Amino acid sequence: MKRMVFALSSVFLCLIFSVQFIQAKGNSCKDREGGKLILSTTTGPKSFNPIVAKETSTTAITGLIFEGLTRTNGVTQKVEPNLAKSWKISADGKSWTFYLREDVSWFDGEPFSADDVVFTFKQLIFNPEVETSARDIFTVEGKAIEVEKIDRLTVRFNLPTKFAPFLRAMSQNILPQHILAKAVERGEFNYFWGINTEPDQLIGTGPFKLKSYLPGERIVLEKNNKYWRKDNAGCRLPYLEEIVYVIVQNQDVALLKFLEGEIDYTAVRGQDYPIIKPKESEGNFTIYDVGPVLSSNFLVFNQNKTINPKTGRTYISPRKLNWFRKEKFRKAVSYAIDRQAIIDIVFNGLGYRQYSPVSKSAGFFHNPNVKKYNYDPKKALKLLGEIGIYRLNQNEALVDKAGNQIKFNLFTSARNNQRRDIANIIRKDLENIGMEVNFVPLAFNQIVAKLDSTYNWDSILIGLTGGIEPHFGKNVWSSSGHLHMWDPKQKQPATVWEAEIDKIFNQAVQILDRDKRKVLYNRWQEIIADKLPLIYTVQPANIFAVRDKFGNLKPTSYGGAFHNVEEIYIKND
């Protein structure tokens, strides 16, 4: 998996650019320049700081402003040069030397150099005062990667051991030392580049710059006229003049705006398919079905047993903690969820049951043979009975041994209509076996705050973006990971199975043989499906509609519609 962040409805579920250049076919550069791409999002960015970001509402934007040394081709899924033009690896596989491009500059004209690379890793990623999930990805066997400047355009990474996904991991955004060094010195970096940042203060190297942000209304990105990348004819990219994100109330509004011609792209939910498909030809758009999404929808229960220093008690009540930490409780919940009903009702039959952390669309590392939980309310009640949770009478509420009724809150994103509908079905399924579920839709950033800082939640339906490299999910699966959301930031693994997962991720990352890595990652998926720290539910088919006015569109399940956005242009009529 790629480095995982909280998922929400957004055009860029996985913002990776293609490097495939296009031919100008004899036309002048001006023929393809100009125009705008208008998209929608249900949530504005939480900040403009890609190092501390944990949500795609932020990274969808910063992924256009900042770049890494490498990038993954959205079509071939191969790693290709980016800010680094080439690299070499030592014979023992532990030392990587990157040769940087000499024609890259920051938005303010300062030249990009090895100093920025060293700064990003030493002062940001490996700085314990900086709150970043990236540190989990670049920590191998508990050791940080050493980074050294060889000369202005050469940087070397010395690894404590072999690190199989290292080259792909070097898509990590590089940030400017000359802009951020003082903020780090003052201890202000975690709050730097917030949503009130003036656009001209947000300095990157990417194809687009922030032009304006009106919270609750729109985000406008403008072309970086000095972007280093060019097409085969020597024309400077990107072609588009602007990318506009219109912030909409929900996905229903996004669909309406697309049908009215106000935006250029919309994700197509199963329930929308019968509405939008007949309008395809007359509406001058094309619907693409590229297979299962890489992202997920899962239910997670709060198992955080740490003590709140303000109250001297756990963040949730001891009785709820006792329920949620029982494996049979979580398995009972999984058996009680009618996944096929969710697919039929929410996705109009256009979806897939999910039981593994790795999507089928991820390809090689997906394990299809994990434990599955077919809808079985009777089995759910049997498992609950085995841990002392039962009904006094057939139609009464479930209670535990102490007579406490099994009731809890369930949160999900208010603006994500699909997830809200899924949560409602789960609520009804659990009420059918006697649980009382108080379903509360919240703003997405409120949910992130609960998971990341306040810890005052019972259960949440949320998702992760997914990807093709399992190690990039280490910030979720490592017991000390920043997104180990069910029981975060453990100093030592709380369970035997969490300790085994820690060992798997530390071992697999050192194995260069892909088939041998797969054996370990298969085991990891089996553990998750058995222990259920995250109860996976369903995945929609990855279907979206795009205006026919765009040239060089190459949609894929992995890259989405606009993975090569810097190469996309408006076709002349």
C-alpha cells in the first residue's frame, strides 16, 4: 500500500502522475495551453502541510504542489525518475545515491538542491517533534535512514538494512529548506502552512501553485509557468492553466453539478449509474469502469486502554473497552453485517465484499484466501453468548454479565453519502441482533480529531486510500504507528498478534525477492482478517465520468482519471 491516509470522496484517491510524454503532432505549444479542469470535493484541506497531513482532503492538493525524487507511473505502476534524474544502488542493497535534476527551481526562484532533500528527511521526517506518519514508513527495524549530501545535486541514503520498497517510497514530497528551517527551529512546523497561509507563501516545485482558497467554497490552483517537465516536442508542462476544486455539500450535489455541466468529473456511485448512463452521449462525457477501488470502508472500535492524564481514566468507559477488546465481539459484529445488502442497496449491485486490507485491484500482494464472514446473525449471537453477552428474551436488548446494555456511538463522515448509507445499514444490522447503536454523522475533520487527538469515540466507519505496496501502510499496522487507530501509539505491542505484525513488516521490507515478501504479507492479511482490528465491509466499483473535452486521458484503477494531469489538455473543437 501507499502511505495511507484517511479516505474521503475526492478525485485524487491516489495522486500519482504518469511520466509518459506525448507527441505534439506538429502543433505549436500554444495549441494545447490554457483552459481549466473543474473538480469537486466534499471537504476542504485541513492544512497545506504534506508532512503532517493524514487526510486526502489535504494531500489531493499538496500532491500537485510538491514532488518526490521518484514517482509511480499511473498506467504501468513502475517507478520512474522525477526530481531525481537517476540513481544507483550499492552491491549490498543498503546505499542509494540519487542524482538530482539541475533544472528544477522552487516557486520563488530558489534552486532545488540536495540541501532540501537532506532537510526534509533529517529535520522533518526524522524529527521526533514533527507529527508525521512518514517516519513510520522510513524507519526500518527501529532505525532511521541516514541521509547525506554528497554535492549540490547528489544525495546518498544509507539504510540500516535492505529496504525493498525504498525506490517507490522516494515519491515522498520534498520541502524547501530556505522557507521552513526557521519554523522548525522555533518548534512551529506542525502548525506551519495552515489553511490561512497566503498562496505566495506556499512554495513547492510541482506543476501547480495555490492561487486562492475560500473555505467552504473553492480551491484554485494555477499553472507553474516555470515547471521543469516538458513534452517530447519541448513544450513546457502543464498544459492546463488552472485546476479548480469546488467544495460541495455532498456527492449528490457533485452529481447534479456534473450533469449541469458545472464540473468536469464525478465519481459514479452504483445508485447513480442508472441515472447518468443514459445521458452519456448527449452529455458529452464518458463513463469509465476500471474495476474495484483501492480504498476501503471499515468499521473500527476504540480499544485504546491508555489513561487520559486529565481524568485519570481511560478515554472511553471501562465496560465498552471490555466489549471492544474481545475478539469474539468483533467477529460477532462482522457476521452481523449483511455486506451483500450494502452492495445491492448502496452500490446498486456494483461493488465487492472486502475482508482483506489489500484490495483485489492492488494485484500481486492481494491475498484472496483470508477468513471471510458471510452474513450470519445466529452465529453472531452464539459468539456473543460465549463472552457473556446475551438477550434475556428473544426481542430484547443485548446485555453483558453485569447487566449493562450493549449500546455505543457510531460516527462517520456527514458529507460522504455512501459511507453514511453504509453506516445506517450496519446500524440496522446490529440492532437486529439486539445492540443499540447511536449513529452520529460528523464533519470529516472532527472524526480525524477524535482518532488523532481526543480519542473520545466508540466506533467509526471510515476508510483508507489503499495502494499496491503493503509496507506503505506501516503507519497503520505497526503497533507504534501514528494511524494504529484502534489502540494508537503503543510503546510495546499490546497483543501477541500485533507483535507478529510488527515482525512481519520489519522482515518483509528487507526481502528483495517479491515472492518471498508475498508469503509474509499473506500472513499479515490472514491475521487482520482473523483478529479484526478493522472490520472490512465493502468496496464500490471504481466508476467515474469525465467530460470528453480532455486530451491524453489515460484512466486506470490504480491512478484514477487524472494521474497524468500535467499532460492533460483541452481538445480543440
